Amino acid sequence: VIFIVGILYGKEIFEMFLTAVSLAVAAIPEGLPAIATIVLAIGVQRMVKRNAIIRKLPSVETLGSATVICSDKTGTLTQNRMTVEKVFYENRLYDVDQGIGDVQNHKQFELLVMAGVLCNDAKLRLTDGEVKTFGDPTETALLDLSIKADISKDVLDANEPRVDEIPFDSKRKLMTTVHRTENGYRVYAKGAVEELLRRSSRVLLDGRAIKLDDHHRAKILETNEAMAADALRVLGMAYKDINEISRYNKGEVYEGDLIFIGMVGMIDPPRPEAREAVKLCKRAGIKPVMITGDHRITAVAIARDLGILEKDEEAITGAQLEDMSDEELEQKVWQFSVYARVSPEH
């Protein structure tokens, strides 16, 4: 309680409060619970003025005792307004801001956009005479890219209707859909680049699906890390054709032997107010921690920008967590400010 009063009212009021509490308790010890309740109520009022609603008075005291605040990244520390900035295919990286026309008429670019549009649950709606996207920001960013490239989602849905799917899962870090075509069925998959590469045996180059060898794999991963270092969220796209829909072992049937198409890199700018919040936390002795499913390099770039992280050693991935015992984590947990590529069980 004393700690909260000091934060809310400043040094002078803090000293006056200590004196008043001492006198009140000395005169009537039974008055301490009432004083504590009044102070908590005042704290609640002050927090309401700062747009924070407190339902239970003891929560104010609990908040004053906080030493660590763990936060998700997307939509909390960032604005959750995804925009595709870069596309990669045929071993080349293109900047979308330089003009979509440079890549618009390329068949492989069209296939990359098609995969992002069809393997997607976001919707297009006509609102006030303008086409707007609705859904998950990552998926709406892919629809926005298709609009820029003048590729119609309605036409794609009509030509290749969805007949089956494996929804996105934070553990697999993939989403896969199956669509009926004139010659059978086509599978589209999008998700973490590393996961797609693990399930891909070929890569699309010059319109041909060739073996995904170590050279091409290294080039893709190198570009993925370069985009992530620019604080871009990177999604890979892949596809393959099949003869029939599977009823069993869909993951093995649909997500095996894929053909890697390319990647998109999208930016999600940090919230300006998040930087100030991080500063306030550190000034109050509270350690801010970022927890995200994004690539480690992307998470580090955002965390460094926000002031959460100072050294790369302060970041750890879900895979590294799995290799730690509970005792080892307990000893090292204060070293980490960023947890990347983690799943809910982590």
C-alpha cells in the first residue's frame, strides 16, 4: 500500500501518508484496516482516470508487488497492422514498395499470391463503396497484396474451391488447404519457413519443380534470417498436386513432399506507447518480457527497438527451452527477456 501511494502521489504526499498512518495506528490500532481500504479505493480511482478498471481492491496491492510483466508481441507491443513489404521467389528478393508492377506479371509471383489468398480465412467485404479486408491481420495483409497485384480472391475461390483443410496450429506453425482443380486437387500450405522446408522436397525455379538441395535450402534460410533481422514477419508458401482427398493421416498426405514457392515478409510496427510503457516498467523495477511465436531474429529486432532487450543472449527459443531442465531454467530465467518460436505448452 505504501509503495502504491509513493508511486501515485509523489515523495511529499508519501511522507505525509507515513506520518498520518503512524499517528492513526498509534491512536487507534483498529483503524489500520479502514485506512488500508481507503488508500486502495483512492488507488482504484486514480487508475480509472488512466483507463484501467479494477474490480477487486486487493488487485491494486498485487499490481504494486509485480516484478515481471510477460507480454505477447503481436497486437500488444506492436500495432497488429500487417503490410507485406518484401517477396522472395526464384532466389531473388523483391521490394513491394518499389512497385508491384515489377513482379506482377510473373507466373511464380502469381502462384505465391494464390497460395496466400486460397490458404487463408480472411474475408473481403464491400464497405462504403470500398473493398476492405476482415480477419487475422497476417491473412488480411496477404489479401491486401493480392488487391495491389490485381488478383481477385473471388475468381480464385470460384476456380479452385476449398474442399478440405488442416487449420493453423501453433505447434505445427502451418495452415494447409485443399482445392478442387480441373485435373484433380491442389494443396496449398503457408507458415513458418523452417517448418515448410522440413516438409518440402522440391523448390520452384524458372517454372520447374527441382530438387530442394542444400544450396537452395541455405539460400532460403539466409534470406529468411535477413528479412527477420529487418523486423519482418516471414511466411513461406508451398503447394503440390494430388489425385484424391485423404480421410486419414491428412498431415502426412497433404503436408509431405511439398514444392516450395517462396516467402513474403510483412512489417508490424511497434506501438509508440509500448516504448514508454517499457521505460516506466524498468524505472519501477519491473522486468518486461516478450513471449512470441515469431522467429527469434524478428523478436530480437522488435524487442531491441522497444528497449526490452539489450543483448542477443537475452533471447531464447522454444527448442532451447525443451533442452533445459526445470532446475536449469529456474537458475537462468532472469537472464532472458525474449522467448521466441514458443508454443502454448512452453
